[in-house]
Amino acid sequence: MSITLKTAMVLAAGLGTRMRPANNVKPKPLVEVRGRTLIDRVLDRLIDAEVTRVVVNIHYKAEMLRTHLAPRKDIAIDFSDETGLLLDTGGGVVKALPLLGNAPFLTHNSDSLWIEGMGRAIPRLAAAFDPDRMDALMLMASTVTATGYDGRGDFVMDEEGHLHRREGRPWSRECRSPR
């Protein structure tokens, strides 16, 4: 059973310390790549996937993000304000749940960029999500083809499509990728 995902959470509250000095004067989501901000690229991709509403969590230089996003009328934007206390990824999503509603939603990092391969990734992910069989579905990129990333990654996949947290990384519960 495939469902239509119309709502997304965009994670934009982080301090972006790994991108310094590029974000000393602005939050990471407002860093530009080829003349367009990271967050605008994310919102464009979500709109292309037929998402109509996003919740953006904010903390670091929050007013700059609010001001930048205010003119956008092509997607409804709500803010989950974490200026009082920066939460981790899970905490940010939990805080935003009242704004996200009860239907399934996408979660997208504000600094994730990729070149589309065989078809558009977000609609393929949404089509693969089956709420009767799963609580969550994660889009992952191979470190071999990742641009601008030189780490080992957080997960490894075995021959059967099972994901395992890479040794030495927190959280070791197994995941199964859909086939």
C-alpha cells in the first residue's frame, strides 16, 4: 500500500559547526551552493515530490531563517522554535509532532544534497513506505557515490539488504531495508 506524503519536517536547527567558517554569519541552511541556499534546494525538492506543507525547526540564527523563508508562498511553512533549548534530531522531531499532525511525514535534513539517479528519490521513497508494515523508512546514500563526503558512513548493508550500524557508532539496533 502506497500513500501520499504531503507533510515534511526540515531539520534546520543545528549549529553547523562542521561548515565553519562558511556559516559564521548565517545558519547552515542559508549557505549557498551555486547561488541557491541549501534550504531552498530542499524545499524545491519537497515541492517537486508534491509535499505541500513543511515544519522547519529553528535555533541558531533563527530570525534569519524566518526572514529568508517568509516570501515563499509555494509551500506552507510552520516553525518549531528551539531557540530556548537546542534539541537533538529526535528531540526536534518530537517537539514538532503537534505541528506535523497524525499522518505519516517525511523528515529531511536542511543540508542534504544529491544528484538524482534512476528516478526522483523522494517520490520513490514515499511509494515504498507502507504504514501497515513499517514505522519508518530511511533514504540512504552510498558513500561511494556521495559528493562532498569522505567518511565511512554510519551503516553497512549486508548481501540480504539488512542494515547494521557501523561498529563504534551509537545505536546498534538492526534495520531491514525494503525490497
